[in-house]
Amino acid sequence: MPKAVSEPPAGEKLASSTTAEDAAVTLRAAAKAVQAELKQRSVGATGAGKSVLEATALMAADPMLIKGAVKLITTNGTSAERAIWESAASVAEMLHNLGGYMAERATDVLDVRARIVAELRGVPAPGIPASDEPFILVADDLAPADTATLNPAVVLALVTSGGGPQSHTAIIARALGLPAVVAAVGVESIADGSAVYVDGAAGSITLDPDADQVAAAEAWAANAATLAVFSGEGATADGHLVPLLANVGGAADAVKAAAAGAQGVGLLRTEFCFLDRDEEPTLDEQVTAYRGVFDAFPGKKVVVRTLDAGADKPLPFLTDASEPNPALGVRGYRTDFTSPGVLKRQLAAIATAAEGTEADVWVMAPMISTAEEAADFAAMCREAGLKTPGVMVEVPSAALTSETILGLVDFASLGTNDLTQYAMAADRQLGPLAALNTPWQPAVLKLIQLTVAGSVAEGNNKPVGVCGEAAADPALAVVLVGLGVNTLSMTARALAAVAAVLAKVTLPEAQRLAGIALAAPSALEARARVRAELPVLDELGL
Amino acid sequence: MSERTATIASRVGLHARPAAIFAEAVGALPVEVTIALEGDPADDAMDASSILSLMSLGAANGQVVVLRAEGDGADEALESLVKILETDLDAE
């Protein structure tokens, strides 16, 4: 994937050999070329993607955009690249200020700008390359926005030089069922068009694959198809039930998850209702959105996570992007301190939505750090008429005080992605720290064990589930069950693989493997030793 | 100068898809067309072939806009554009 287009230096002027007229002509030609390319791509696209491509194609040669840039060239002697950069910046700002739907188009303008600048520089257009042939994508890292254009029918695997096991790339890969290797230092030097063999489970990339590796890749593709079906009841070989639920972000996800056999929703990320907006959604909007999810799981459990804004999920009306340490800032439940009322209204909406459906609705707050917060949240839930309040355990303090906390709420759900980040003091998105950011870290496993121990000590069998990426890793899922975790919630795509592996071990075996993992001297050792005892992983190519 | 008014029929106003269809149609015409919200000064009228201008105009469903053009074929051109605006393009 080409590197992101860099900003032309501020104040850059025309080269001495270029006249303003020449620059204007070059700019118009570049804009027309970008327009033609986008139009061509729109022909092959369908639905919403097609409309967006058609609209952005028009934007590329839009009179307002181009005239603005040409004016800068002729009156200020600005270079073509800098002129289009600035003109697009003002157009984007204008759209952003209009709010709502128009504000969302501001990013389209910036995307068009990057393409025009790339064209002027004679470098490949940014973004995921279009291709008729299936290919393996190699990039520095992938952003959440890239998921929209990533077509799993064409992209076979993901390899990034940055990121870590819990970065967006890993999450996208799991969601799409693609093999992936992240934090692979040096892959930027692989030449475009080289043949590579990627083994996501082993974490290896091999250049010039031999016949055996080609055969292995084909075998995996065949197996992946059979693994797509989950019978609908998670359990170990000796019949110990482990409900397998899905992590979803809206009604469409929920419907797919139900079709994939999920036994419920272990994590409903409610941000989908709030992102990209300038103001809070109305009660009615929220009720409709949540009901769409509840209706997909009549008679089943749906765990709703209240608004988790902040850090990598900023919300302009709720969080402060100028915080020095967003991951340690006002995020999740804490936004209730600085913007009281939003959470209360969300709980009212959840309660109203729950009344109209047959789902068993549970509610949990993210980023709970103290028993006092847990008590306050439980009180708010009761006031709203919600019967089953719980907390996410992602801040280490909550894991360490889980006995007290579980005395105040009905359940806990471990958010292993952030729990790992905080326990290991390692930013999830930094490649150099990738080795620290794996839930296989013995310290993280220990915190999970302590959370379960707290529930046992509390004495009421209150369930402890895992809804982080850890649950989607079949080998780690076995360890979690062995540690006493009651339910696992994951991307719907991972259900069949996790179920298949759990079905091959008894509970005592899972407990033994959990012990092995906890006693291991490192994350790598923990993973290797557990995997060595699960031959089913190789059989299924996991 | 020829002038026509039109009421925006597209359900969610003159946004991406309807705006794109309209802007392309304007681009194909032999005359230059401007567009403004009814009541706004003619001087502030925007280039109707610019999708970005159309989006910034923010014409909502039910709002009335004024189209202006001059030269040969201006009347016919404006008639065809009024037809487009008064069709619910979201319904297609």
C-alpha cells in the first residue's frame, strides 16, 4: 500500500521554471485524471460504495475546488501542490462546519486532495490498491477507515510493519477471517509483485514460497470454508458449557452474528450511534438503533456497553482531543463526570428499547476503576429500570478489587485489549511495543485469574466473561476457560474455530493448560507451550 | 437572464447522489447555470455544476431554489434542470 501523501510545505511557491499558467494547466490535468480513475472504479462498484465513488469523482474536478487552487497559483505564486492542498482544506472546513451529513463528506474532499497531490507528484494514489487479481496487502498500518474499502474477496492476507496484536489491523483481519502478521519490521522493503507466503498462526512471512507452502495455503483456504459453521452451543469435550457470544456494532452486525450461530451478544458497542456526530442522538434514534440489535436475539442475552468515547474513539461533544494522555484520560464511564446527563439518557433509551423486545438485556459500563463508580453505575441502572448492571474490567484496579466490585453489580466482562495495554503500560498502536501488547502476557493472565477469584470469593457465582480479542484466539480461549471465565464473546467469524477447539479439550485439561500458561516465563513461551498441547490447531490450520 | 424556481423533491435534500446527478446534468449543458436559495441575493448564487457548491448550499427537501442562466438555450436548459430537482432522486 503506498505511503500516505505528505503535506506540501507551507508557503511552497512555483518552481522558477514553471509559470502560473503552466501550473494551472498541470493541476487541471491532474484533477481530470483523478476524476477519470474514480469514475472508472465506480463502474465496477455497487450500492453505497458506488454512490460515494461517483460523488468523489465529481469532487475531483469540482469548479469550486479547482478555481480556489488556481487563484492561489495566479495571485500568490503558490505551487500547484500547495494550492490544491490549501483550497481543499478550506472546502473541507466549510463542509465540516455545516455539520451532519455534510461534515462526513469533508473526509472525501481530503481523500480527493491526496489523490490529486499524488498524481501531481507522479506517485501511486493513496489507499488500498485496486486490483483484479487477488493479492496480499503490505502496509505500514491500517486505519479503521481502510476497512470500508478492503474487499476480502481480493485481499488474501494482511501484513503490516507497524501495529500490534490488538491494533486495528489485527481487529480487521479477525473480523474478515484473513491471515495477518503485524509488527513485521522490514516488510516495507518487499518489492511490489513479489510472491510471498504468509502464515498468520506462526507469524511468519516467506519470500519465494516453495511447492509445499503453496499447497499448505490451498489446504488452509479449503479448511477455512468448513470452519465457517458453528452449531450453536459452546462446550468442552466433557460437556462443560461455555456460551459463545458475538461482539457487534449495530443491527446489521447483530443479524449476521445471529445467522452465524452466536448464543447472544457479549458486547454491543453503542458508539455506532454516536460517532461522526456533532450532537447527542435523540432518544428515539437510540431506541430504534438498540432495538434493531435486540430484535435479532429474542430470548437470548444481549450485553450493552454504554458509550465508550475517548482515546482512539474521540467524540467532539464529549471528549477533549487536547488531553496529553488520551488513554489515561476522560474516557468511557468517566465522561459522565465532565458531561453528566448523556449516560443517564442513554440508559433511558436502552431501557425503553429493551421493553419492546424479548432479548435479555444486560448493561455494563466501560473503564470502571473503583467500587464507588460501580455502585454509582448500578444505582443509575436501577433508576432507569435496567435489571442487570455490570462492569467492564479493563482497568487493572478493577481486576484487583473485583471481589468488592462484584458485590455491587451482577457481572463483569474483561476487556482484554485495554487491560493488556494498561497492565503492560504499552500503547496498543505502537509497533515497537507489539510484543508487550499480547494477552498471552503472564501478568495479564494473572489479572484475569484474579478477577475470577474475586467472583468466587464474593460467593454468588456472578459470571465473568471475556469480550476482548483474546476470546477469538482458540488456544487462548482454552486457557480462559481453564482460568474459570464463564463466557466468551468475539467477532462472529471466530465462533466456529473457537467452538471446534474447545470441543476437543475437557475442563480439567483446560485448567491444566491455564496453569502452564500462567507459569510460563514469557508470553511467547506461554503461547508456544499451550499450542504444543493442542494438536487440533494444526489439524484445522489455526 | 432566464430564471426558474424549483422545489427540492429529493427526500433528504440536495445531497451526494441527487447533487451528483444534478451537477452532471448542469455540466452537460451549453450554458452556465447558477443556483441560490429563494430570497438570497443573486450575487451570492453559486455555480450549479459544482457539487461542492451544491453541498454547501444545503438545500433541504421542500426548499425552493432559483436557477439562473443566460444565452441561447437558457430556457430549455433551466426547464430540464427543474424537472431533475423536482423528481425524488432518492427513490431511484
